[in-house]
Amino acid sequence: MPNHDKLHTWWWGDRGPANAAPLTIGQLITTLQSALDTGVIAGISPAGWNYAVLKFLIEKCMLPERLRAVLIANANPKAGNYGIWRKHLKVQVTVKPHNSLRTNCTTPSNSLSISSMVNENTLKELIAKLQKIIVHDRMKKGSVEDVIKVLSDLGYQYDYKKFPTLKSTENFVDTSSETPQNLAEALLWKLGKWQSYKDFVANYTNDDSKPTKKNVVFFAFARHLKNKKSPIYDQHAIRALWAICGKLTATEKKKCKTLLFDGKGKWKQVGSGSVTIDCYELFVRHVNDLLSRDEEVSRDVLDRLFMPLGQAIKKSTASYDEFHQLCGWPIDG
């Protein structure tokens, strides 16, 4: 058994789920070193320690993608620096679950942490699958529906109770006036959304209306109601597209980052900033490209994919680095 596999097997074999919590590389290595020094872990020589740890971090841990790239670059036998990990002791990582624990671990107090880790791995696999499908122009309804089903099994699904199917929306008629004329309008008035409603009506009825930086999501929805060929757009949709569509240019990716992340690399509550309109336009462009590849993949199918996928990504990652790693992008991705 390779040395890094020995470390991984011991890590889960002795205390199992107790080791699912995130910790720094320094804390991780201190624990492993102690087990080695006391003879609990055997067969790893001092000369092979740095390389064993390096491989353990690369293959058995979830860590920032930029750091992963650095470690991989230094695993080269000819020009590598096996001890490079010593410069990153404060970086937080999580040890991946051992294969045997994916189905056999049922300790109640720790089942949630194990489940969340397995779910994140599954989400990463789903994103990789969609990326591959798009790159190779194999966007098929069946493959997309398969992903939607797995997302549903993970607890992320289109909520039809909250968002029932929209019917004949292209036939809506503007009956609004200066004051509410029905219960729905009265509720919007009470919620302080009367002017937003009036603006929304204008975007629906006026084919020449343009989005603003602050109303682009509702503008897009009004356009969708008027013409189903216009996609539904929001933060979850653009986040999902960004994650799976390798055809975005570097400039477009940068705009997505500006829209969705704050200056500290954390997710914004909602998309905002100077690029809101640009991101909507690039979203429409790439969605139309995806739809052109297979007639069976409809906007409804993509909507049922984008909403839960975008929600799952946001809930599973707290920072740009974690999102970057989840998407499996290279260091300059």
C-alpha cells in the first residue's frame, strides 16, 4: 500500500468520522506525525515522509485549487520540492472520506458531516460531467435530466409549490392603474413594491424597454413572460452557467466573479455591481448556444437545472477559492 494511502486508512480507521471536521495543514500533520512517532503508523521512513504527506494532501484532501496546483507542480521527482507543504501550514483543509465510509459510516453524531462531504464530492462530479458534456457538444435532455435527479436526491430541486408552472403568460394584459385594482396588486402595495410592479409592467408591455443595473433580474423575468425564448435569469442561473460552461471567455468569467463575489472573495447575497447587465447578456448568449445543440433540451429543462445547481453551489462553498476548487478549474481558471 502506498504511504499516502496508509496515512488515509489510519486517519479514518482509528477515529473514523471524528476526523471529518476541517483543520489546518499544521494540525493535520501534527496528528499524523504523532501517530508515526508512536509506531501507530508503520513503514514510512523519514526520507519518505515529505513525499507521503505531499501525496496525501493532493489526493486525499479537499484544499484550495491554487494550493493544489502548487503541490502537484512540486511532486515532480526531477524538479520537485516535496516539503513545499511546510510553507502552507495555516491553510485549512478537509480530509476526504475513506471509500469504506461512504456507505458504512452511520454514527448519528457525525453522520451530517460525512453526508455533507459526500454530497460535495457528488456535486463536484456532477459539475465535471456537465462540463464534459458541453465541451464535447453532447448536451442531451436525458443526461441533463439525470443530473437534475441527482441534485434532487441531494436535496436541491425545483420547487413547484413555490414556483408553480407558468401558463399562457404571453397573453397577459396590463390592467393596472394608479392604484391597486385587485388583491394581488393590493398585496404588492402593502409590501412597498408598487413602483417596482409598475416598472415590471412597463418592461412586459414595452418591447423597447431596457434593463438597468438594479432591475435586470425582473427585466429578464418580464421578457420571459412575454416570450418563452427569453430565459429566466438570476444569481443561481448565472452561477450554474459559470460553473459548467467552459466556453466563457476570461473576460466573461471575470465579470461573473465581480457580479457574485465581494471584495473579500465571499458570495454576495445577490448579484450586484456595474456588470449586472453585461452578465445578463452573456448568460442569454451562452444559453442560446447550449440550446442550439439539441432540440430536446428546452429552456424549461435548463431552468430546472440551473436553479438547484446554482443553489447547491452557493450552499456548498463559502468563498471563491472553494468555488474554484469545486469546479475543478486549473490554477489560472
